[in-house]
Amino acid sequence: MESKELAEKIVEILDSKKGIDIETIDVTGKTTLADYFVICSGNSTTQIKALADEVEFVLKRDDGIMADHVEGRSGDRWILVDYKDVVVHIFHPEERANYNIEKLWETKSKEAQ
């Protein structure tokens, strides 16, 4: 599965579980970390964990795709699920506002131009 297709599928999964403010950031050519970041919020630590679990479950079940790495399960306020070319960030709204990844990569995109 191509990275853009994977990012789109992840957005669908997050949306089906009522993820909030889902965004996809194309970082192709701007970093070696990934091609896309998918970012969303959850209303509670329970929902954040459920969103991450659902992404992992559906991609494994439907496509045989396993996460390369998962971070943040202990705190459940920011869980990162790494699929190499697509990195999923699931935030509690306070953490999302604090780290403001969207703004960071918007700035990086403007500097690259």
C-alpha cells in the first residue's frame, strides 16, 4: 500500500471512531521521518487509547500491516503509532495545543520554499 493510500485509510479509521480535528500533513521531501503525519485528538485518555487500538487492529486485520513502533501508551495523552511512511499522532487536546505540530510543519514548509 502506498503511503498516501495508507494515510487516507488511517483517516477513515480515526473518523469512524469519532476522532476530532483529523488532519493529514504531507511532509514528503521535508523530512526523512515519514511521508505523512496524520494528527487527531480524542476527548479523553480512554478515547485516545481506543483510537490508537482501532488503527492498529484494522490495519493488521484488513491489510496485514503492523505498526513499526508505538509510543505513549503509558500516559495515554499522546500516542504515536509509526508505520514508517505514515506517523499517526493521537493527542489529548491540551497536548495537541501545546506541541502544535501542525504549526511547526507549516513553518518548516514555508522555510523550505
